[in-house]
Amino acid sequence: MSRRLSLHEELLEKIFSACPLPEAEGAEGPDVSAWLDGRAAEVGGDLDWRCSVVDLLRLLELDPAWDRRQQMAVELGFPKEEVHARGSAELNLWLLKAVADKIVERGGRIAINLPV
């Protein structure tokens, strides 16, 4: 019996299984931003994945429920004892950055818009 993937593993799997690899040898990793922009154009609507982890999850047809995002935050290193004490906006921004960092760790290129 295989284990079920966590939310962040599902997210990365969806991205890297669908995002085209660069054709030129020695080129940088896959342009995840361009692929997500194209997906957003196909899907339509107002999904602003560059600013919202909820929109990113919806774009990838993953459940963005609050409890799942809290669990994903803990899996990605957010302190478990603080996850329930933080507001959703703060946690969502942290998650968006953490997900982008994971994409870069796997060789992808991504640009997100975090408030300064």
C-alpha cells in the first residue's frame, strides 16, 4: 500500500509532472511561472497565483482548505505550536514563499509577488 502524498508533495508533483523542461542543453530549469501563467489563462477566472497560495492550490485543482494549509505549513517548517496562533494572511504569505523555495530547490524558476 502506498502512502498518500502530503499537500505540498501533491503540489510539487503536479507542477513538475506537467511543466515542460527547457529544450536547450545547459539551460536553466523549467519556467514554472510561465507554465502557471499559461494554466491560469486556460482556466480563466481571477486566480492570482503569484500573490495567493490559495489561488495557486485552486489553479492546480488541489483543496485549499485552512486545515490542509496549516498542515502543509508544519510540513514545510512552520513551528507547530504557532500555526494555530497566526492569522491566515500571515500563514498564507509564509506558505507561498516556502512553496516557491521548494520549487527553486527542485530546479524550477518561479516569480511570486510578496508584499514588502
